[in-house]
Amino acid sequence: MDGSRNDDPDAGSSDRPAGRGFFTGFGRRSQDGSDRPADEPKRRTPLWLETGILLVVALGMALIIKTFLVQAFYIPSASMEPGLVENDRILVQKVSYWFGREPSRGEVVVFEDPGGWLTGPEPGPQTVLAKGLAKIGLYPTGGHLVKRVIGTPGDTIACCDAEGKLEINGVAIEEDEFIRPQNKCDGPMPNGCDSDWSVTVPEDRLFVMGDNRAASADSSDRLCGPSQQKCDPDRAFVPIELVVGKVFTLVWPPSHARFIGRPDVFESVPDAG
């Protein structure tokens, strides 16, 4: 007997492909590392599902941006001329007032109606589509007021010095750079500059005025006069909690789009003593 003979009839046969057997295809990985067989095609997400997911994500992001970051508004009247004209579109940022920071003198703010400040029709979205977009922050909204902060809690506002300028905590401020020129003084309401007035801002309140002083129903317009027996002295002030945010840019019309900042003149005003 030949000791080198192999009795296995299949030994040495080249008819069976190498690596093939009962578990053909098992244990093989696709190129992406998954257990899916390499020759199985990837399943694609239906187009309608992808579109729906993207739409939901986009709407969610828009709602988050409107709620916490930036919101668009209309200018509702001529009270902020010459800088902001009726029906201008502005952007209001809310980040500045996070973590307890309060509005500063000179900032232009948007706030909710404290009660009875808004009169007459308000500019705003008119169509169903526009109203829906406004709800999620993709279209400017109305129903709010836009004014400049003149006094913060504890400040004393007085009208006026010998040159007709407003005084804040005893310091006269030069406002000709941003307000509409006035005939007699920079604080005509409520008496048309015929007599002086002075007021101290209560805690958690703001004293606000429009830049178009002769045509602005603002804090000065709501001061209680000496002849008003049943007048709530608090009606002239805006609760800080009603402030939506700070106006930081004018976006429409493009012809005078610009950033809106705080005038330097307010830097010289001392804090309330």
C-alpha cells in the first residue's frame, strides 16, 4: 500500500469553488460595515417623508428663533419718525435681555400694550397665509408699540431746561441727532411746552417716548395733570415684563436698511441717586 495515497474521493478536487459551502453568503459584511449582505441594495427614504421631516424641522427652528432670539415687526405709526417710518419692517433681538438684564436708556424697544395705548387699526398681516407665517416668526406682526427708553427705574425725567432739552437725573441731553425737530422743547407732552413737568420712574417700570415728540402717544402723554382728579399715576409707565426685545436693525425698505444702536448722548447720564 502506498503510504502517500489519500482515500478521500473529494480530496484535491478543483470542482468546488474555494470558500463556498453551506453557509455561503453568511458572515460577510457590506462595505459600510453592516451585517447586510453586500449585494443587497440600500433602502431610500420616500421623498414625501424626507420633505415632511424637513418642513417640520424648518418650522420648529423658525418658532424657536421667534420665541427666544429674533422676531420681525411693523412700525405701527409715525411716532418714531424720522428714523423709523410707519410700515417699516424691523428686527427685534431678545438675547440682550436674557438673564435679568433690563433695557437701558436710549434703546429702542418693542413692548406689548400695557392697556389702552393702541388705538385705531394696526398694520399687520392681512391674509390667512401671512397670519400663519406671522405665528411662527416668518412674517412681521403688529399689535405692539415701538418707543425709545428715556428713563429706567429710579430715574427722574424733567422737562425742560432753559434750552428746551429734557433732563435725566439732572443732566440735559442733546437729542437733535435722532428726534424730529421741535418748535419749543424736546418734551412737549402733555402740555405743549407751556409748563414744566417732572416724574420719577417707579420700580420695574420704564418711561418711554417716541422720537416724533409732537405726535407720539407715549409716557409723557399719559402723565396725570393737576386737573385730573381720577388719574392712575402708574398709567404713564411700561412694565419691564412687557418688553419683547430691543430693535437692532431696519430691514425694509432696502433703501434705508441699517443697524439701530443706542445714541452716545445717553452715556453721560448718571445713575439715579
